[in-house]
Amino acid sequence: QLQLQESGPGLVKPSETLSLTCTVSGDSVSTSSLYWGWIRQPPGKGLEWIGSMHYTGTTYYNPSLKSRVTISVDTSRNQFSLKLNSVTATDTAVYFCARVRLGASRSRLNCFDYWGQGTLVTVSS
Amino acid sequence: QSALTQPASVSGSPGQSITISCTGTSSDVADYNFVSWYQQHPGKAPKLMIYEVSYRPSGVSNRFSGSKSGNTASLTISGLQSEDEADYYCSSCTSSNTCVFGSGTKVTIL
């Protein structure tokens, strides 16, 4: 059974870098027909797509976050990671990792079919 | 990239049907059929309910159905049940491989 689990610090200081890891079990991050992604949800608010990546290194980011975000993969550990730099209080949110299904052509992102439970990251001094 | 527009809340009585709309633009919802819907209960992760406008993943009740017309997608829940009370989000992934979520709709069972 596919499971995704986020891990990382729950508290980050303003201006520093938020770093999270998603550990995947029951599937391989090296599967060519899949992408892997991050979504966040500020407390009491809606979902925001952060970005998605393929194990070959192809990445797509939300234009509003692109300058601060890096998503990477560690195939040896079956994990993928998120780094968001220069954080402020507005980056406080529950961060979810998810598996991204592609369309039939395998060239377009389609939907998020499996999600981790989410982890709350608070930005505060 | 603006959030897709959803009504803030929709309510219905047990057994009734409700429809949630999701309005985007020619660059997202109207562009292609990669519209999906997610159900989120409080404190839980979102769950995929509909993908590619109208397809249900295995295990999702056939009381949930999706459709699209132009730049507006819709999720219909028929035979409302208490467990359907949750937040619902639409999403669209574009030809430039960016994805956007809707603003979210709270479904209340009266």
C-alpha cells in the first residue's frame, strides 16, 4: 500500500530556509510515469500547489514561489525534498507531499492521487 | 496564476443532491480535461474524488460525479450522507504544467 510521510522541523525562523522530506513506501520515486509534488495549506485557508518533479530532474514550480523553491529527489532513499528559502510568517502552513499522476501522453501533470498526512511548519522567531 | 473560484459554502439535507462549481479561465479549466476534485475532512489530508473531469478513482462512491462546460467544472454529490460533510477543492493543471487549486467549498449537511 502506497504511503507518503513528511518529516522536518516544525519551527523555522524568519529569513531562514524551510526544509522538508517526503519518504515514499509502496512505490518508487524512480517510476518514469509519475511525478512527485508538494502542496501547502495555511491555517484555515485553501490549498496551494508548490511544485512537482520527475526523478530525472524535470521540475515545475508555482510561478509565485519559483524564486524561492527547490524540489529534489534522492532515489537511493526513495525520498524527495522541498526547500523554501527566505521564509516569512506567510509561509506558515501544513505542507503535504503527494504523488502526481500524469495524463495518457505522460507529458502533462494531471492530478494528485496519493497524499501524505501533512506536517505543520510555523515560521516564527 | 489565480485560484479557481468556488462558492464558499453549499448545504443540503440528507438524501438530496448538491452541485459545487469551479470557475477558471481559458488557460486552465477550459484548456484541457485535467480537472480534479478533492475532499478534505478537518485535520486530514485531501482525498482524490474525481480526476480528468469525470472519472472516479477505485473506491470512490458513484454518488460523486463531475462535469465541465467551458471554463466551469462541477462536482455533484447525490444522495447526501453525513460523511460527505467536508471541504471540497477543485484543481486544474495547465498545458505549461502548472497546477492551481480552487478556493474551496465547505459542504454542510443540514
